[in-house]
Amino acid sequence: MKKVSIFNEVIGPIMRGPSSSHTAASYHLGKIIRDLLDGAPKQVIISFAKNGSYAEVYHQQGSDLGFATGIMGKEIVSDGFNDALINAENMGIDIQFKIKEFEQVVHPNTIHIAGSSYDGSEIDVLAKSIGGGAVQLDELDNWPVHITGDSYEIIIKFDTMKIDLIKSELGGCDSILSSSESNRETQSLITQKTSTPPDENILKKLRETEGVSRVWCVNPFFYAPKGEVLFTCAQEMMSSAVEHNISLGRVSLAYESTLLGISEKDALNEMYRRYLLMKSGVENGLRLQEGMQLLTPTAGKIMNAEKKGKLYTGGIHTRAAVRALAVMHVNSSMGVVCAAPTGGAAGTLPGIFTTLFEEKGLNEEEIAFAMFAASAVGLILATKGTFAAEVAGCQVEIGAAGAMGAAAIVEVAGGSAREACDAAAIAFQNTMGSVCDLVQGIVEIPCHTRNAIAASSAFVCADLVMGGYVNPVPLDETIDAVMSVGRMLPRELRCTALGGLALAPSAISMKNLKQSKTGDS
């Protein structure tokens, strides 16, 4: 069972919009490619599967910019992201994007990457984006590997006769997490994962050892899990909460601090730091006047109308919805957001959290616990399934965010872990089957209003459970059903812009505001 970290995969990563699967993940893969080349990149050819999701949306969702930023060794949140392709060309890096038939595609976000550096090194890689900004590199020069960016990696290719010597040298490394070995006739490959940087003296020895043909090193961009997971399903999670007489937020905090080997205080502080970034996203989105591709920002206008009493109903549900909308405006403008759990769902939870903090008088610790409660639901989905709409539709992105938000509200209201999970379950049950049909492959329509509605409905789900509704289908079974339904969805309804609203004549005819402004076609 995979070790899911909340900060790595659920409330995070911190990224630029619009998509965690296609913008943040591309950046992460670009960073890995740069490390593997171990020298100034000269040429990188990135190929997407013809029938995959990347092929349909990679330019609209900034995948090309993400790859270029990572390959250059720049930070995704730094200035100049929008000019990444031009900057890469100015640095002498030839980055090409191709769409081709793959012999075998087992994941819609499969990517083939061939790269070379100015010092003559070459790599051939098969990788995939697996949702929420997470990635997995599966093949390196036709050797099986498993690189996910949450540890330091030493990868050595060598003559098999030297295997004892290589293992002896690697045994001197500190903080070893795991090792794996592959053998082919006279050649072998060993991958060793550590939680701390490898000793340079050991690397030097390995590179100078006769019979060693390649030594690759990859640095992490995520936290390195050092401990074990406390639970792998909702039932185990609730049992732990009952056993220790604690809330869902507290059992989730214990999970993350144990997994990452950090103190609970440090984990709470990190979570609150992410809240502040979400709060900034709300504030910026309410002020935003332009910057999106299809929509004109409206969150500020709607919030002003609500404050003046001009809306027919208004209230906390509407304000949460508008705040969610505001963050999505920032996300679609390629601003900095926190994937929660994805870029396409980056507005729902900030809308809920800022509304709880500002309107329910929460303190820093209380909002952090609410965020951990939300995270608990997300990590169960990540463990049992996925956050990738390319795999299971919108229900595992915005649907998941709404379910997570319902659990957070129950936490703040003083509900039990079971009540929080029940609120999450009924939220999932009411978004089950929702498709990903983004118009023109752009994360705006219907993504923005779906985030807003998910934020608003989370309050309803929490109230229903806290008021006495008895949920008959528990969270584990609900998530299993969500994943089952998601796998039944046709490719056209899983982030390819080939079905649903994306085929509506009005949607197809919409002008791209950015292209119209620059004169691009």
C-alpha cells in the first residue's frame, strides 16, 4: 500500500494554476529530467499518447510551461513562468512536444521523454502524472524504476559481477528508506531511496568504480516519508479516533506527523501556512479584473452584491461559494494556489476555510485542525483511488474537495470522526458520476462554478449529518463506488474536452480572451 502524505498529495503541492495533473506534475517531471541529465540540458523531446489526456489539453493547461520551468531548474512560483518556453530557448534548450501512438498505454497521462545534455549524456524515460501534482517515473533507459519525488534517489547501472561491491558502497549511505534491484544477463540496476542527501564521497567512489556505466541522482520535491502510515482506510481511521477519544482532525494530524517524522506543532504550523496562501488567493481573486482565457472575473462583483443585500438569498453558503470562485479566478490566471486536492479543485476548500475562519471566529489552531480533518478524507481517496479526473472524472477532484470540506465543517462544529466521515460520504454520493468536460480543454467552464457549488453544498452536508441524518453507506464503500463509476466513464468524459459541455456549440464558439488580446490564433 502506498504511503500518502497530506502535504505532498492532499493539501498541496503549492503550485501555479491551472492544473495539478498537467501544470504542476509537468513541472515536477521537468525537475526529474534535469536531475537525470546531470548537466546543462540541450534537447528534451516530450511525447504524449495520442489517445491520452495530455494530447488534448497540454497547451491550454500550461503543461509546456511547467515542463520548461522544471527543465530550466526554476521554481514554479517564480516570476517568468508565462515566458518559460522563450526563456528555455534563450538558455539554449530545445524543448519539443509531440503527439504519437504508444504501443501500450495503461494510464491516460502517460508521457515519453527523451533528453540529452551538453556534456553528451542521454536519457530515455517513460512516466506519468497520477493526479494532484504527483508523478511516477516508471522506466529509465528501458530499466524499471519507481521515482516519485518524495525521496533522494541513487540509481546505478553496472556490470552484474560488481554487485557485491556496489551493495557494500551503498550500505554506507545514511537514512536508507528502500532499495530495489533489477538484473539482465551481464547488467544490473540498483535504486536506493534515502531521506537525506547521499554522501558525495560515496557517489564519487561509485562513479569511479570499474564496471559502473551510469550513476543518476534525483532530488526530492516533496517531503520524504520516514515513518509508517497509521491507517489505510476510513474504518481504521475512525477506530483510531474512537480508541484515543480524538476528533478526525487530530487523528489526521497524528498520521502526518508520524509519517513525515515531524512534530505535531511543526505540522500544524505548516498547515496554517498553507491556509494563509489560500486566504491570499481569495483576496487576490476578489480583486482580479482579467487574466483568464474564457471567463471575465466576477467573484468581486458577486461578493459586493451580497454585502449590499442585493442577492435574493445570500448568506454564508453564498459567501463560501464566491470565495471559492475567487481562488479559481487566480488559478486560471496561472497564479499561485495550493492544490486542494488538485488545481482544478483549488477553490472549494479555500472558500470553506476562509469562511469558517472569518465568520465563525476560529483561531489558527482551530483552522489547522479543520484542514487536517478535510485532509483525512482526501488521503483515504488517494490511498484507495486517485485525484486524477483523467482516470475517474470530476467526482475525484471537485467532488473530493466538497467531501473534504464537509468533514472540515463537522470538525469545527464539534462533531465526531464518524460524523465527519458521514458528511464526506453523502457529499461524495451526490457528486458521484460527475464528468470532466472542461470547455476547450481550459480549467474554467464548468470548473469555476462547480468549485463554488461544492463549497456551498459542503455546509448542507455537514448540517444534515449534525442534525441527525443517518448515512447508510460508509465512506470506504462510497469511495469504492466512486472509483468504480469513474473507471466506467468513457475517455471523452475524463479531461479530454471531447464530450459533455465541451461539445456544446456555444462553448466551442467562445473566443479565447488571451489569444484575442495577443493576436494569436
